[in-house]
Amino acid sequence: MQRGRRMPRAVCNPITFQISGNRSPSYLNGKYRVGKVLEDTLFLEPYEAMFLYFTGRIIPENVHFRETGTILDAFITDRDDFDTFRTYFYLKSKGMYVRRDNRVLMFGRKNDRKAGNVLRVMGENSTVTFEELADTAPALYSTIDDEGDITLFSTVRSDPLGEVTISWPAAGSMSQSGGIFFVDQAPGLEWLGSRFSDKIVLTDMEAKHILAGEQVRADGTGEIANTVYEDLVRRKLIVRTGFKYGANFRAYRKSMSDHAEYLVHVMDEADQWYRISRAVRLSHGVRKSMLFAGLYQGKVEYISISRILDFFSKM
């Protein structure tokens, strides 16, 4: 008597799945660009198996695994892994072909076998260094918040330049009282400090710049925020405090009569991604470019980070 042919199935250790709707392994492989077919079996990676399970394409043969919790126990290791899967699921739901390398997802349209877009998945409390941002730019990042909403960001190197020629007060014109540095008010100094009575109250960085004059160098020594300040000044930008916007600086390319083009956030150590995401969202609200500044290979560099509102319509 001839043995019966085994029913088509899908496998992702330790779970064997039935395929729903009388579909074949080849059908799932071709339509959803998942797994590898060997004879009558579709061999899947964990994220592929969960995507097909949660969209009703496959069903575990063992009823124990027919619950969300038991499936997650089988394939998910921690919260970062879960967030990465949810981002994977989001991309697959957009019809993308997706490959995974830890928390990095490579994706493209289903007929794009190169999956040329690289997406780095960040949780709200993930941390990132300026060196990482600089090493990977241009790049795509995603954030999934505690409510499950996904936001995409793009990073690119930036070269902010101004058109302002500034005449700084001479060091000899500066006075100090009560630990505060002043210069007299004069025409052409509207961009400097803050007004108090008949004086201009200088910030610490402005005072340091005036005292040091041309000897100041953005060479990576000293406080990083001061180094970035000096670099921005050297780029012929008007540099003012960015405190009201939650940034270190705001910078004008031409004149303070226009809106500041840039907000600048200085990164010294690893920063939490939620702070970066918050800064970018705020900059969009006030229509300014958000720059992150830091030292990279011994000099000041700038990374522009922007929120992507409709990425997939452009693919």
C-alpha cells in the first residue's frame, strides 16, 4: 500500500504549523517573501513565523502554542526584541521584503532582493552616542513608544554655514561685576548678550570668546559645548541660547530679524533616544532644522535628524 503524502506545513523550531486556506508553502514564500521551501515544508525564521501566525496564515499544530503569550515565549527574548518584531511587522504590513540582523532591519519592495533600506530600531529608553550617529549617517531610525506607535527618522551629515560678518567687542571694553561680564551698549551689537540698563550682559561663552579672541580653537579640548559654540561662530552664524527650545543653541544664517534656521543639541556622552526624538519633534513644530553636534575623529561634526512623515509613498 502506498504511503500517503505528508500535508504541507511550515516549521520554525520548536513549532510546526499548519498552513491555512489550503495554501502551499510555495504560495506563502512567493507572496510574502518569507522562509525557504524544501519539498512540502516552509522553513521560517522566528519573525517570519510570527508575522504569518498573527496574520492568520499559519496555525500551530500543538494547541499549546495557539496563544499570543506562548508564541512570544517561544520566539521573543526581551522588550528590545519585541519592539524590533513590531517594527518588522509594520514593514511587512506595508508590503516590504524584510531581512533582519539583530536590531537592524533591511527592507525594500517585494521585488527588491537587495533590501537596500537599512532601519535601526530604537526603543524610547535606548541610548545612542554621537559617534554612532556619525558612523551610520545617512541612515534611517525608528522609535516605537510605550503605546506601540512607530515614528521614522532620517539622519544625514550637515554643514551649517552663515553669511554674517561680526565685529566682536575688544577684550578691554569688557567689565565684570558680581561675577557677571558686561560691555557697553553700542550700535551693531544687537546680536550679543541681553540688555540690562545701559549694559549688555554677556553669556559665559560670549565672554570667553571675547577674552580669548583669535586664540580660541575648536580642537576638541575643554568643554564640548564651548567647542561647538566656537565652531558655529567660525561658520559665520549668529549663535544664541536655545534654552526655550530645549537645545543648547539656536543659530541664524543671516540676521536675527529672520527666524533661526537651526537648533543645535550638543552630545557629549550617550543620550537617550526619547530625548533626541523629543528634540526633533519640537524643531518640526517651530520649523527649524535640528542639528546634533559632537566631536567625531577629533573635530566638530553635525548630524541633522528629521522626522519622516510619509516614507513609503516615495518608494
